[in-house]
Amino acid sequence: MNRLAVINVVGLTEALIGEHTPRIAEFRARGALAHIVPAFPAVTCTAQSNYLTGKTPSQHGIVANGWYHRDLAEVQFWKQSNHLVQSPKIWDSLHTQPAPFTHHALAAPKRSGGGSRITSANCFWWFNMYSTVDHSLTPRPIYRADGGKIFDIYSWPCSIRTEIKKDLGEFPFFGFWGPAAGLKTPQGSADCATRWIAESAKWIENKRSPTLNLIYLPHLDYNLQRHGVKALKGYKVEADAASTLPRFNSLTLQPLNTSLNPVILPDLHAIDAIVGDLVQFFEKRGVLVVLLSEYGITNVDTPVHLNRIFRERGWLTVKDELGTEVLDAGASKVFAVADHQIAHIYLNDRTLKKSVRDVLEKTPGVENVLGEAEKSAASIAHSRAGDLMAVAAENAWFTYYYWLDDAQAPDFARTVDIHRKPGYDPVELFLDPKISLPKLKIARRLLQKKLGFRMLMDVIPLDATLVKGSHGRRPAEKKDWPVFITGQPASLDATQIDSTAVFQILQRQVME
């Protein structure tokens, strides 16, 4: 039996491995690489669930990063309880196994608490609360009764939270998501959140030495969505002298060729350094290493506003709340829950199904529409899925926008608010270019918060054309698919694997 570290390098594809990622390239050269047939949809929660259960959404129920809860009549995204996953995870299977360790495992220090039971750790993979994993770390703000929010983490056992923050400092939440993620700011480096997670994985290894250690590294996710992967014509990024939050201007954008966008090269260098350091750290301790990714990001230039189309047809209902419009999902006849390049279409009035499908099939930017038969064929026939599903063209993606006038947009639309928005919003990665002095506005809002006043960090634009990279559908080119790279080439007997096959390959690497 072996100990194994599984490093999830979000957004990594074969197209990105090369001269700008020499340490990842070296690991690939002495190991083996397989392309992973992308999960459907190719989004974080679904892909991770496929990998860790060996099942599809039809079985485990994770049909996207969020969905419409019919019993609550609410759209909910980014929920964290592992109870939502309706299939056992890989550690559930491993925990039932005896642990006669090989020389790889014996090279590590004795685990805290002794014994030979197989143990597991989850460092920031999703659905990381209330599972049977032995050690876990996940982002989890504290929500105060007065409406305030304090950025924090959740851990199991609970004592890890206090201990690890004492050793590593506070988790830099500002660098994990939002307009500062992946960018150098006065608060920290561009890779601060990913680097903290990498250090937390080392901390877990040093303190607990689990048999299986899952590590999530999101750094590439940010600027690849902001700027796209391929070089573009007519795209200019302006930054101030301090290289803090940049302003974005876009003209007519067209891929120049197949070369990488030069804007993302620093991100490739940064993730390569972090990954290379982790590989070296674990291998010195006799731990096997696997690198994998959840999806590949490709260039987009066409946002599609399905909810606005449904509203214009009289199918979508909004309610007035303090002069702004809020989607009333339970009262709507039809609405879309958008998640990158796929959208679940929910029908409270099923007599409209044919009409809705006809509209979707004629909508520019929609490549495919899935009904019951197509959902079954795609292994996503689950009660949580939409009555219909829309798949975007490769250059398109779906917004959650439902208002027809930006003046009527809800207050949360201009903030980073992943829970109130009834769909995924990558525009949260940008500062509104219409704000003349954004840093001054942010400073003023932070001062208000510090003084105890209620405040709204309303700095996010409502311009979906700013987004240049997306994922969710299967990319046309295999080099843009997610990858599985192992340092044990004998354990990988194919150059292409299904997303559900990852479960068995990881389990085999531990058990052999």
C-alpha cells in the first residue's frame, strides 16, 4: 500500500504544459499523461464528484455547482455539505481496507496517533464539510447576526483551524475569489491563496501524514477566465504603476493564432513553481503524486442571457424589492440556472416545454438542447437537473442576468455574492471600469466596515463581455481537456480515460 497526494491544478491542460511550466513538464516526462474525457458539465463540483465517487451525476446528484431546489423554490450555489453527494467517496472505500504499507509509505514519519488505518485529508476540494474524511480544510466565512461577514476557514477536527492559522496566518480569502483573485494587491501576492493552500497541505502532511491527501490549487482559474487562454487581437490591459488591480478595455476580440495569451504567462510560471515545490516535498517523503485538473478553459466572446429572453416572453417573474428586481423562481413559469457554458432550464409550467425548446434551439450561442432522452445519454438524468438543459457554443457562455435595465439590477449584482446570485457570475473577477477611482471607493467601503457601518462593496461591473474564458462543455480540441498525470506510468494503461475512471486509478495507486 502507498501514500498518495492528489494535486488538483485547476484549469491545467496539455496546451499549457511546456516551456512556461518546466517543472510540471519534467514531472510529465518521467511519468505518464492521459486526457480526461471532461465530466458533463465540466465544472468544479460535478468533475470532483465524478473523480471521487466513480459515478456520474445521474447517480451522485451533483448536476452543477448549484441548482434549483424544487422543494424550497430556491436556487442555491456553492453549498458545502458532503451530504449533498449521493454516492460514497473514495475515502469511504479506502477506510474499509487494511493498511499493509509498502516502502513508499514506510518512508514517511509515523502518523499522529499511531496505528495503521488508512487515513485521508481534504485540502479545499469541494463538499468538504461533514464527510468521513479524517482531516479537512475549506473556506467558510463567519456570518454575524448584524449582517457582517468575517472571512475564515472550517476544519475537521476543529482544532486544526486554530493551529494552522497560528502557523500559517489567516487564509487570504480576498485572493481566493473576486476582483483581487490572481492579482498582486497591497494585501498580498497574486498567488497568495493558492500558496496558502499548498502550505496547508504540507502542514497536514507534517502533522498528520495521511494516506490520501487531496489538494486544490485554483490559481490558473482566475486570469484564464479574465483574459482567455489564446492570444487575442485588440485586447489591452492597463495597470497602475503599483501593479495592483488592473482596469480592462476590450475592443473586437479575435484569436491571433494558437499561441498562448501573454497575459497568462506569469500565472503559468507561478503555478509551476507551487506545483514543483509540492511534488518535490511529497516525493522526498515517499509519497506518490498525481496531478490532475477538472476542466480546460477556452476563449469566449459571446455571453448569452437566457433569463432575459424568457422574461421578454412573459415566462419569468421578478419581484420589486426596495426599487430593484429580484428573480422569483418559484413564481416563474420558466427560468435558467446558468453555470458557465451550461444552463439548467426549470419549467414550473411544463406545458411550455416544446415552446421553450424551440426558443432555445433558435437562440444564437446555444449549440445543443437536452431533453429527457439526451440527459439520460449524457448521464445527467437526475431530479436536480433542469427539465431541459442548454449547452453553449464553444465561444459562448451563459449569464444569470434577468433584468432588462441595469438601473433595476439587484444590489447584490454589483458585489461578490456567490450565494444570493441565482447563477454563476465570472464578472465578479473584475472591477467596474466605470468607477473612476476604484481603490479609493474600496478604501472608503472598508473604512465604513471598520467603523461598524453597514456597507455594500458595489464595485463589480454588469458587463458580461469582459469575460474572455469559460468552461462547462466539452472543448473541440483534446489538448484543451483536463489531464491526469502520474509519476507511476505503469499505473496508467491508456492515453484517454473517463472522468469516472479517476476513482479506480487513484484507489489502485493507494492499494498496490
